[in-house]
Amino acid sequence: MIRFDAVTKRYPDGTVAVDELSFVAQSGQITVLVGPSGCGKTTSLRMINRLIEPTSGKIFIEDRDASTVSRTELRRGIGYVIQQAGLFPHRTIVDNVATVPLLLGQDKKKARARAVELLELVGLPAQMAKRYPAQLSGGQQQRVGVARALAGDPPVMLMDEPFSAVDPVVRAQLQQEFLRLQHELGKTIVFVTHDIDEAIKLGDRVAVLQVGGRLAQLATPAELLAHPADAFVAGFVGRDRGYRALGFADAGYLPLTDEHVARVGEDLRAASYVARDGWALVVDGDDRPLGWLALGGLPDEALAGQVTADLLNLGGTLASEAGTLREVLDAALSSPSGRGVVVHDDGSFAGTITASEVLVRIEARAKSIRPPIAEATK
Amino acid sequence: MNALWQYFRDDQSEILGWLRTTLWLAAAPVVVGLLISLPIGWAASRFRWSYPPLVTIAGLLYTIPSIVLFLVLPGILGTGILDPVNVAVALTIYCVALLVRVVADGLSSVSDATLAAASAMGYTNRQRLFAVQLPLAVPVIGAGLRVAAVSNVSLVAVASTLGVAQLGSLFTTGYNATKHGSTPILLGLVLFIVVALAFDGAILLGLRVLTPWRRAVAAR
């Protein structure tokens, strides 16, 4: 647990970066500090490992006052990941990762062996161990940064915009793997970002800070979207928060429609018999959906060939049965046939659902969770 | 070419002795100068206010004409006028003049993010300086070192006018003697160029050994 107790950072020129900040980052959870630039989120983070000293107030880590611990001892027990990874350019990947264990006086051979294990844990092949940071892509460097932070096996990790310098595709991938890793490791993480979407995706709890370093709201992502504390938070979480809130609503029971499916290699004519409204869903040998095949209005002679992968429309997203209403609605909205594809956990085809059917589900859910009028007007 | 070889063979033992003195005069000031410049340069990069005065004062040293320095030093150091130590000290001063800025700029060239990461990993300030900042400053410091080393070799030649026996003596011999014509001067020229190239090559080799990460990047 990390506890901020009325922490203030005032610079000599009078600028207040953080103003009487008090909050708790729970053990084993990801607490995201989010806010516009100048809100003091990075300053707050850096005060935890004392890269910056607070002007007043105290920060407790597992009930130990951070200011009473020597800086180096404190920092060796806290993992730190920064934007652009901040790797040491002159050290090989394996030595970068082994930094903290070596500082703690661990045997070199053991530290390196452990570092290679950590590389695999963050999804990097062991062959990369001997390379230098500049030989890796931005995304790979970021993974190394995470491995390095984990090497001392610290209970606490601080992450300062670790995924903001990579392209959106890699970022989404890194975020997914980060969540998987955290699921296994259960670290106490304080994560700084300026991106509210990232905050909502990763945070168990999200602290929204406003300029001048004041805490506007600390809440779970779902609560933040449903009940912003004030106009600043409402504005910051953005316009499409109603849609994004569906990302926290379990799909639950879905009235799926079964479809006759086509397979790659089949005659187009056979596929045209199973098509509905001119579209047939094509699946692979394990019944996993591959894409939609447009068969509407084709002249008879166009149906002479076979179903091949390059004929498929890949526009639709897939929703998992165990997913969220947001996924399901997106699957329906993005599907070229208008029928959203839902799959079982193993990826095999479960059924389709239209957007209007999803909306019925959303409205039914909204009614069931809306507070009674007397409660709401209190 | 034959005349050069002949001249060299005739005075072999004397010329080899001069070569040893020259190598020593060319190497020691660079090494000592670097050792002196490291703490001064570190201070200039660590305390920003001290950068302008330290670098300016160091730079001014270079404007002292070498002949003047060679002549003034015996008085200050209490050494004999022909003592090679005078030359070594003078050359050390010039190396410091060149290297303070180089060391300061090299240390400052290491990115703040890297330094912050090192601190956050739990390096003490001293550990961080020697394990992260200094190794990363090597390419910049090394480049400056090459300039200092080569300029130092050329100043050794100037020191021959003082009569300190070293390869530069070939030039003074050449100016005075007529028997061999310009042969000694030519031989001196060749040997100085060889010495300068050897030093430059040695530093370059040292840099390659110390900075394997730069080659790895270049090879990509």
C-alpha cells in the first residue's frame, strides 16, 4: 500500500506542482494517476521513490515513511519504468535487466540467468539478451524496461507513461500483456498517463488530477464514467463515456442467432445457399470465424469458383461470449452484414446478434441498475 | 628514402633514444592532462554555474604561446632549463586546456532520462557517475582526446628549439648541419608523423574496445 498524506511540492519560484495530495494506492492493484500536463502526476510519482522530495506532507510505503529510508535502499525496492524505457545504451539487454540485482550484490551469473527468464516473461526471445538497446524496436525496449523494473522483485512498481512512445498497435499489445503480467504478479503499481483511455483500460482505480496538483476524483473506471465528481472530471473523461462505460458491462445473456456457415474451399454456389441477406460467414476448420463473404446480387456465372480467403470482408470485429456489451455492440456495428459475430472462449463461432438486439439488452440493463427516483433526487 | 634509412642507421642508438623521449613526452601529458581534466570537467557539468568560468579559464591556458611557457616554467618549478619535465608540464597544461571542455560536454551529453533511470534503479551518485555517465561520455571525451594527443605531438616538435633532446633535435640538427642536407629534417618529419598516427590509432583502438555498443548500433 502506498499512502499520500497531504503531500505538497512547491518549487522555489512559487509554482505549486502538487497541492495537499492525499490518497491511497491499494496493494496488489494498479492505481492510475491521470490528468492534463501540469497536473503534477509525474511529480507525484517521482516523490514516491524520492527522485523529487516533497515540500511538506508524508508518503508511506507499506506503513514506512519513505523519508526515513535511505534513497538508494528505497529505490532498489521499487521498480521504475519510464517513457522511452530509459535503458542504459552502453549495456547489453541482459545487463540492463540485471541492474538492480547486481546493485543488491547478487552473484553475476545468477543475476544474468534470472534476467534471461524475465526477458521471456515479458515476451522477448533469449537471443536478444546479448544485444544493445539501440538494436531493439521501441516496443521491445519498453518490454526490457518492464523486465528491468521486475528484476529486483519489488513489491511496488512505478510506471511513468511507459507505453506512450510506441505506435497504437504495439501499445495495445503491450497494455494487454501488462495486464496479463499483473494478473500473475499482483504488484502494487502506480501508473502515470495523460491518456484517459489507457487509464480506464489499465486502472483498478483511477485518480484524476487537475492542473495545480489537486485530486479531482479517485474511483474505479466504471464509477468514473458513470458518476464524474465534477465538471472537470466529466470533461476530462470525454464525450463518448456512455459508450466506453459499456466496456465495464458484462455481456451476460445474449439472444444469439445461429448461422449456416461456409468454409474456405467450398464452391461459391454452395456458399450462396447458406447466405442470408447476401452475406455468408466463412469459418476455418476449427469453426473460427474468418470473415464475411458477399454473395448478394452476383450473376450466376460469378458463382463458378471456390471460396478463397482473399474474397472475404474482414471489416467486422469479433466479440467474445464472456466479453463486454461494448465488444458486442462494436461487433454488430462493424459487421458488413449488420450481424455481429460472437465467439465462444475457444474462438469458435457461437452465433450472431444485430445492433438493435444489443441495444435492447443495454436498455434492459440500464433500467435494472438505475437507482429509484427518490434515491436519485436526494 | 635510402638517404633517410642510411642516416637513421648511422645514428641509430641516439635517434632511438630521442624516439623514447618523444613517445614519453607525447603520452604522459595526455594521460596526466586527462586525469586532471576529469574532476574539473565533472565539476563544470555537475554545477552549471561553474561551467563558464572553468571552461573559459581552461581555454585561456591554450592562448599562452608555447615558447613562453617553456621558458617561464623552469623559474616556477625550479627545474633546469633543459629539463624535459618543463616540456611535460607545459604540454600537460595544454592538454588540460583542451580537455576540460571536452569532459564537461561529454558528461553533459548523457540524457537526463538515462541518469534519472539510473538514480531510480538505486545507484548512488558516485556509482552512477562511474557506471553510467562516464562510460556514456567516452565517445565525446575520446574524440577530444584524439585532438589533444595529435596537437601534443606537434608541440613536442616545437620543444626541440629548447634543446631538450628528442626527435625534434633532428630538425635543429638539420637547420645547422649542411653535410646531410635536408635529410635529418625529412627523417624528423616522417618519424613525427608516424608517432602522431600511432597515438591516434592507439586511442581509436581504445575507443573501440570501450564502446562496443556503438559498433553494434552502426552495424544495424
